[in-house]
Amino acid sequence: MADVVVADITKGNPNVMFELGWSLAKGKKPIVIRQENDPETVPFDVHGMRYIPYTNSWSGIETLYMKICKFIKSTSKILNDVSIKKSEG
């Protein structure tokens, strides 16, 4: 029921991967994030997805916060424009 889904795929936690899959199945547009210095490879099933890399530091988290806010604002504008077109058509 969430409007925004943020999934941190760092280390490929099975529960996170399940919830990411669930959000995709529900038609959500999840925000996928991943630590830049994660030595593990990106799992094959999400390898093609765009993600926001971040550094696990105070400044890295602040930068990540700004990137997520920007993404949410741009996504909400796109979704709002689509809703308006559907209601007009």
C-alpha cells in the first residue's frame, strides 16, 4: 500500500529481494539503492535495473537523501501527468 518503495539491494538480502519483487508485481516504481563499495555482484534478476549508488557515510547518506527526494518529485510529476491524461481521455 506504500506510495514509495525504497529497496537497498546491498548484499542481496533475500527479504529485500522478495519485497522488491512484490512491489514490482504490484506495479510500483521502486527506488533501488546500493552501496558503491559492495563487493558482491548485483544479482542477475535485478542486474538490468537502474539503481542509485551511495557511500555509507554521513555525507553519502545526505547525498542519497537528496537524490531520493529528486527522484520522488520527478516521478510524482510524471504519475500526475499520466493520471490527468487518463481522466481527460
